[in-house]
Amino acid sequence: MRIGVDACTWNNRRGFGRFTRELLEAVLAVDKTNEYLFFIDSESAESNGFPSNVKTIIAQTQVSPMEAASASGRRSVKDLWSMSREVLRHKIDLFFFPAVYSYFPIFNRTKIIVTVHDVIADHHPELVFPNSRLKMFWKLKQNTAIRQAHLILTVSEYSKREIIEYFKLPESKVRVVSEAARSVFSVLQPGSEINQTLSRFGLEPDKPFLMYVGGISPHKNLNTLVDTFHLIIQNANFSSVKLVLVGDYKDDPFFSAYPSLKKQIDRLGLSDKVIFTGYIEDLELAHLYNSTSMVVLPSLEEGFGLPAVEAMACGTPVAASHRGSLPEVLGKAGLFFDPTDTENMAETLRHILGNHALRKEMSQTGLARAKEFLWNKAAKDMLVIFNELGNN
């Protein structure tokens, strides 16, 4: 079977980019039967990071898909046609979109799988789109993709339920393939490398800090986290705690909460207590996971929440919003709070910070839970779907 893949999100730093890379690399490692064709845009073609055992086909485009999906852009008809035309030139038995963000119409007579990671943009459009025009373009693309797809893939049972309800789809049309942490995310022993990473961000060994990992986007609810942090450090027992926000706030093309966050932090006098790392590589991220007192994920909604699994794989306690997919992903390993209630969030975080025995218990439970998420298993689940649809 010849499987075409939209690989335009391969180099993206967000969760759907990681999903694209990790899932497809795992699939290629176990699938020795099918042939894979990666269709990429001009900018992605400049990368050397694609697997050697696939054929890459380059479409001549003017704007990268991620820039087109940014808070101020959209993909031109010319670029869409360039991608569609390249696919049309090849015989494809099945075509796979790892993310709906870079969808383009497929004109081949073939089966199509489109991945919809979540319905955050549909539930919270005011937190995702800076204006109604961009919301309209998104809805047009998304609705076209869902209509054309023979099957919708998503990453959690929560997202599956929400997609079925929002788009009025039969349950049989939506399937789940989970995510997992890379092997670099593991329990590490303290040492000079970790200390160097801490020093780079103005942190010290054995000095407590809270950590958030993810996009610096409005729906991530970081303004409420900052208010909560400000409340926590009023207590003398927690006055030395810092807050580290890990995420790309400089080059991320999506609607950003960074300007409002920076103003809020300055207004509260927290500039020396709240640290923005920007984008960091996985090894340094693993160093921070292994050093923090806990990871806090206050999102109003998530489709999966990969940082939760990465943190658990490092033995790090996780406190999270009780909304979206996070309770499903964390299971009994996490402690949960109402993301709209600053007092409730503060109470939960104080409870964890002040209880060493609880943190140790959460660490052990999290390590066991993280082992349930494997890219190898995800790859096998994906192959079952490919073969079912392709041979139907």
C-alpha cells in the first residue's frame, strides 16, 4: 500500500509537530510492508530531519503552513493548489494528515485520514483567534477537512467525545491513537549538567520552583496561574518559590498571551520571580522536569497534554486543571483543581508544595502511569487503522 503523508508540520515545535515526528518515526520502525510518500512545502524541504526510508515530494509554496496558520495569516489558494497538485500526480492508496492545521484538499480517489487533536478553537474561539476573519478561514478549512475525511483521528477519549458531539459524527468515524514521552524524559541523577541548565535560567539546585510547559496561548490560562503564584508566595513558607514558564514566546506563530502576561507580572512586582525560558531543547527540558517541585498545567482545555506524560516519566508530580483531557491522561497520578478558581488552585499547589511524602507518592504513581503511554503501541494502533481503511 502506498501511503501519502502531509509532513508539513514535521518541524513544528508545538505538540502536533512532536506528534507528527514521533508517531511517524515509530510507524516507520515497525512497518516493513507499506511505502510512504511525504509531501512537504518549500520551507520544510530546507530541513534535513526527514527519515531516509521515505520518499519526499516537494511542493513549491510561498508561505510555510505554520506561518499561514499564524494569528495573522492564512494559506493562499496558490499554495493549497500546489500541495494538492503534487499529491494528484502520484498514485496513493491512503492519505494521512497528522494535523488539520496544514490540511489541503485531496483530489485523488483515495481514502483520507485527518487528525483533529482537539476542539479548543471551537469551544474557545475568543482565546484562539485575534479576529473574526481568521476564525472564518479556520472554520472553512476544518469543516472541509472533516467532510472529506473517511476517518478522523484524535489523541484522547475526551477529544473523541467532544469531536463526535460538536461535529455530529458517528462514533465509528473517530478513532484514538495516544501520545507518549520520548526516552530522553526519564529520572536523572543530580549533577553538573543539570546544575548548568538551572544556572542558565537563574535557578539553583534544591531551591523550589513551579513549572509550566506548553504554548504561551490565552487558553492555557497562564494569567490565572500567575495570580495564583502571587497568592502562594505571600505565605512565608513559600516566599522563595519561583515560577518557570517553558514555551516559545518569541517565534510561535499562534495567538499569544505573552504581552498581557508580561504586563501582569510587572504590575504584581514578580519580574524576579517568574522566568520565561522560551523554547528549549528536550535534554534541558528533562533537566528542569527533574529539578522542579511540580509541573502545573492550568489549561481551560487540552486535547491530550503531552507535558503531563513527560513530567510523569521524569518522576515529577503534576497538578492540573480538572477540565479537558488532563484527568484522563494523569489518572490517579495527578491532583486537580478548578482552573477558574484562584483560591482552589492555590490550595492544591500549597498542599503539594508543603508535603514531601505526597510528592514522593505522586512521583511513584506518575512513573507507573507514564509507562502506559508508548510510541511503539501508538504506531501499532496506527498501522491497524491504515490497514483497515486502506484494504476496505
